[in-house]
Amino acid sequence: MQSAINEQINLEMFSANTYLSMSTYFAQQGLDGFAHWYYMQYKEELTHAEDMMRYVITRGGKVEIKAVAAVETEFNSPLEIAEKAYHHECLVSEKIEGLVRIASEEKDMPSQDFFWKYIREQVEEEANATNLIERVRMAEGAAILFLDKELAARQ
């Protein structure tokens, strides 16, 4: 279980870097609202990694900080990024579900409980990503600026 959690910590850090890269792309395009929205995603993923690290330590385990793979830095459009973010969230969901399965097989009830909150959160993350894809599609052209302004308000 500990090894699987350490792999997830690495994936969360990769996720953070992925969203930071997307945020940077939008900032360079002058879409500060999108940049802010993806920056908030970046911070959320770091929070997940830190939460999982604390969990391993609390259970008496050892956290292994591993090298994080390089992330994509070249993008073509807001729609491409929204679609990539959705597919990435689906991957994260799959990995979290795997952690719950491992915990179940090992009869590790505390880990099952711990990761169920992430199962629930991933449902929301996938829904938010799907919603953003649809909104970007509807806002093609100059209307993207209105969506950009709305995304800037994310807390």
C-alpha cells in the first residue's frame, strides 16, 4: 500500500506541474482568467500530494519523493488544454480507484476510508473538466474573453 501511495504522490506532483504548465500557457496568451483557473488546479494538486504524504507519515510509513516526469509545455488552443485536462483527470480517477482496490485487498480499512474522499472528489473534477470543455466550445472566438473573465473569479 505504501508503495502505491508513493506512486500516487508522484502522480499528484506531476498533475500539479501539468496544470502549472497550462496556466503558464494561458498567461502568455493574455488569458489571465484561464491562467488563474489552472493555477488554482495546480495548487489543489500540490495539496493532495501533501495530504497523502501526511497520511503515510501518520501511519508510520516512509514517504519517497521521486523525480517528476517532464510535462507538456506546447499547446495550441484553450479547447485542446481543456480536453487534455479532462483526460488527465480520468487517469487520476483510475489510479485512485486502484488505491482503494489495493487497500481493500490488503484489508486496510483506514486507507480505504482515506482514499474514498478522493474518489468522491474525482467525480467532481471530471464533471468540472467536462463542463469547461463544453463552455470553451460554446465560447469560440471573441466570446472566449467573457469566459476568461468568469474563470478569473475562481476561489
